[in-house]
Amino acid sequence: MLTLSTLSPNREDKMRQVLFHDTRDELGRALLEELKPWLEKSSRESACYDLNAEEIAPCWGCFSCWIKTPGQCIHRDKGELYLKEQIRSDRVLLLSPLTWGGFSAAAKVVLDRSIGTLLPFFERRKGETHHPPRYERRSELISLGYGENLTEREKDLFRKNSRNINDNIKREPEEGPCFILESTRDLDSLKKRLGGLS
Amino acid sequence: MNPYVCASPRLEKSTSLVILNDLRRFIDDREEDRLILPLRVPEAVEEREKILERMNSAENVIVAFPLYVDSWPSHLIQWMELWSRFRGAEKKTASPRLFMIANSGFPESEQNREALEIGRLFAEKNGLPWGLGIAVGMGGSYRGMAKVPLESPLKKRVSQAFHGIREEMSQPSPEGREMMAGEVAFPRWLNNFLGTRGWYRGAKKNGLRRKDLYARPYPTR
């Protein structure tokens, strides 16, 4: 579902934020219900996409987005819109069930389909090889993993995985913010940290 | 039965399959053990369950996959989500030992660590014993050496890692083994140089100039 909040003069200094969510269970729906109004209030402009509303093709690893139609995915489905949204937003929030310390399939496909935001070449950062970004302006990625009765190992792995993704796709800031949400109460720290507000 | 599962979206053209072919030759080369996970999950339940049953009833399952944005490609996650549900719903008692081989084009095999840890956690959560995770860097260079025998010094670390799998299969340890690196012996600079040359060649084949690769087709505002 897409909701675009309207532009108003006092929101000019705020961010454009986009939320992609895979929320199929009760906790996911409760989190989404609280997140959506906050997103609209705290953004200059916002958009919200339900990743289960329409299935998008998985990345085929064909590298067309690097050497055939640079920057564009060969699949002409809703994934193309998701890619554009990531590029034009200041902040991307990805809400997913925490799945063995990583993202769910529905959420991961959004990341896999975004490699066109990178160039195929190599560069060294923090002692590792990565791909340089295609665009000068980069959005901030906020990883939101939710679930009940999560173990410390699962949470720790999700944090590491989110940091790695941030390092690799070189999104800002350097330390990719990551939030573990075990109940709607955990949204308070997210709202406090991300503000209303920027 | 030990299915060697290729979980690359590039299917027959993948580095994962080249690695698995080497491993099959090293351990037990039986055609019936070859399994390539379809990129799209079949709509027919029977067709889907046939694949899941092959994995579930095995003694060992070896899954090879490419690192996509620091983790499993989405279709592998989808299959593992299905396998997890399949095991839960069917009250499956069989417990194949899970091995995973992650490869990426980057020279540092270490970049595969967390993706393999996710596999270990999957195994724990689903009542499967963990075998071993192998991290392969310079995947593109490995693919270029598909015909190089495992006995070659270029594949010394690969065969050491494969020994690890074979030992773990014959004498399983209670907690499984620590990650092993299994890349080919190749200079980092040459890996990156050949990789970059490959992108330029690919672009030329598609009628593009070098500078076209830097295109920015979408607005940033």
C-alpha cells in the first residue's frame, strides 16, 4: 500500500523517508500500525510499501544492471519502483521478521534488487574490497528486525549483518542503524533515536 | 543420499555449481545427488515438497550459494523458510547434517562469515546438526579455474576445506566445525583487474562504452 504524506511548509527541513515492510504476523502488524503515523509525522514526504502485496522477481544475478542497462534492473515489475524510491529518499526503513539473524525473503529481495545503486568496480574500504556507489547522494538504511523470544545470538547476528550491508552498499551513516523490535514498546527508542525530526 | 544443492540464481552458469562439481568429484560423484534449486518456487505443492523431501530425508545436505548483499540470495531464504515450515508441519524426525559453502567475488573470504553463521543458526533452530561452513573468496577466479584439478597448488585451500567436509561427514563432531576458507590461490590485484576487465568486455558486447557504465538513470530527489 502506498501512502504519500502531503508537503507542508514546516516539513521542508525534514527527510523523505520510505518504509518497506514484511509484516505478516500479529507483532508485525502492531509495529506497522504505530510506525506509519510516526513516519508521516516525522517526514517531509513519506511512502510505505507492503512487500507481501505483490511479489517481485528475485535477482537473477544477470548483471544487466551493471553492463547492459547500467543502474536499471532487467525486471520490469514493482521492484523498479522500489529501487527508484530508495534512490530518491533520504532514509530507507526495512522492517522484516528477524529470520535466523537475517532478513526474510520478502525483505531481502529489495536489497538484492538494489545492486544497481552500485558500480561493478572494486574499491578498498576498512580493509575490505567493496563496490563503489553509483550515486553521490546516498540514503541512510535503517534495518528493523522484529520477533518474539529472540536469542542474543540472533540479535547479535542481525546487528552484524546490518552493519555489513551498510558497509557494502556504503549508505550513510557509516554505522548502519539497526533496531531489534520485540514489542511495540521498542519503537520508543527508535523514535527517540531517529527523531521526528532531522 | 547427500544432495549437493546449488542455490545460485545463475543456476547452471554459476560459480556455486563449479564448486559443487569439484566437491562431488572429491567425495562421491553420483548424478542423483545433484540438485539445483529453482529460482521460482513451484506453485504445485507436490513439486515443491518433492524437493524439500529430498533435502529432508538426506544424511547430509550441502548447500552452495553466492553472497548477495552480505547474505543468502532471496530465493534461498524463501526455500529455507519453506523447509523450516515443512519440517514443523510434518513433524519431521530425520535430521540431515547441514553444510554450507558461500562464495563471493571479493578477495576476502571473511566477508562470507555472517552468511554462514545464518546457516548455522538455521540448523540450530530447525533441529539439524551443523557440519561446516566454507567461505570462498574470489568466486569469479574460481569459476575461471573450473578445469583446474583439485590436486593443483592453485586449489590447495579448496581441497583442504573439502577434506574438512569429508572428515565431518564420516566422523561428525557434536557442535560442528569452525568456518574454513576455501578460495583459489590467486593474487588479489589480478582477481580485481580481471573482474574489471570482464565488466568492460561485457559492456562492449552490449554496445556500451566504458563511461556508460557510470550512468545514473534515476533522479535522486
